[in-house]
Amino acid sequence: MNVKHRILSTLAGSLVAFGVATAAQAQTTWDMPTPYPVTNFHTENIQQFADEVAKASAGKLKITVHSNGSLYKSNEIKRAVQGGQAQIGEVLLSSLANEDPLYALDTVPFLATSYAESHKLWKVSRDAVEARLAKNGLKLLYSVAWPPQGIYSKTALTSMADLKGIKIRSYSPTVARMIELMSAQPVTVQAADLTQALSTGVVSANITSSSTGYDTKSWEQLDYYFDVQAWLPKNIVFVSKKAFDALDPATKDVVLKASAAAETRGWKLSEEKTAWYIGQLKANGMKVLPASDVLRADLVKVGEKMTAEWLEKTGADGQKILDAYRKTK
């Protein structure tokens, strides 16, 4: 090989290497910790969101989903995204209520008890949630509701008095407050740890959705599910603003469009699967019952007190949201 050919060969090799390096640099990867099992409908929806982002961006943005608290526990996820250890994450909105009481809105008992009501509540409160997250350097992408919340118990419940002194699993400050007002004992347990908590007696009752009851096979430790439909809590998916702002305009647009699709799809999926989850509880031997008139009346009183407490904590901001929501009903 003469000198000219060697130079051309070297140059060609350098260009290939440069092309590989440039392609590698062009791909952005985000880690996404999530709290729930890979088979949970929230996680399934998130995985579809991640797949759509990868496809629509032609591989420029890859989101790796870490399910079931495997990368960070539920209560660590927001902090991890704020600190840059992860770029995008999912949490239960009401789990952030200790940071700001406004986040507790969708777990105020009997304020919004159907998908239609919950969606209206989200529409009038979204801007306020978005603004608060922005103060932490986070950008809200989308939200999806859980199925309505009920009470799992080892024994039949005819009134709130039947719950006195019982250790009940709590997953947010608002739920803990409700349990206290029911004269029971709240014990904070993350979803990933619920099965063990029930089997070891850390808790002996649970307030959650039919979905979580199915995921954790609650029929193995508990006998009753009272479908009180107290509220529909929501999960939110958010991204580090720094990570989002680093994307090129076309990829930003891809993320926003995939987020809008995930929100629409997730709400629809949640509502469609509610009846299926209830059916699975029954099929596995749980007694699924409505709340008695006495129990419902007791719980509604708790809800009225908690609405007043929420307004006291959130002031004018809370009143504005509540007034806007009531106008939609």
C-alpha cells in the first residue's frame, strides 16, 4: 500500500470511528424508576410510553423502565429525579402531601368518587400541581388515576367502630389522617412491601384499589373487600426539567405527544380494568361487598372533616380549585 492509500485508509477509518462516536453521542438515555410490578397497568402503560418515545425519536431517546421499586423505592423517586440520579419517574401524587398539602386533593374521601369526577378534579388542579413541581426543577408529563379505593379486612365491617384499634396500611399522609379519624392505627407500607406486611401482621387491613389488591394477592391474607369507592388517587409521571431542556425540539415534541397519549390511554385502561380486578378478587375467594349504610355514613363524615382540614391548609389556592371543581358538577 503506498503512502496515498495509507492516508486515505486512515482517513476512512477515522470517519467511520467518528460516525460511530457521533451516533453514540446522539442517543440520550433516561432511567425511569417506578414503584409497581411490571404487570401493573400503570407500569404497562409506562412501558408503552417508553417504547413509543424510542420509536418516534428514531432511537434518539431511550427510556429504561425500572419497575417495582428496583432502582429507587417509591418515597425516594422524586428526590432521585430532582437530584439527577434518575431523569424521569413516577410517584403517587398524594404521597407528596407532606411537601405541600395541595398534593393531597385527590385523596380527600368522597370528594371525587368516579372516573368522570376524578378527571374533572384533575383538569382544574393540574396547573397548580404543575407549578409546584416546576419549583423543584421538575416538569409534569402526565397523570393516570387508580381504580376507586376500598377497604380490605379480615373481618366483616358493619360500621367504622369495627375498625377501632386495627393496624391499617397507609400510603400517604392523607390516608394516614383518614385512618386516625377512623380510630384505627395507620402504618406506612409501600406497595412493593405490602404482601410481606400483611403476612407478618405488620398490618391487618388495607385501604387501596382493587388493582393493588390483585397485584399483592390480598386474598391470601384477607377475606373481605368493601367497595366503598372513597376516592381515585392518581399517579404522576414527571421529568427533570434540566434533562428535558437538553433535548432537541423534535425530541421534546415526541415526549410531549407520547405523554398526552399515555394519559388518555392510562385513564381508559384504568376504568376498563376495574371490573376485571374486582372479578379476580371474587374468583380468588374474597367476599366483595358494598359498604353498609352505616359504614358509608361514618366515612362520609370523615370526608367532610378532611375536606375542611384540606381547605384550612391550602387556603385561597385550595378554595379556588374546589370552587372550580364544584362548578363542573
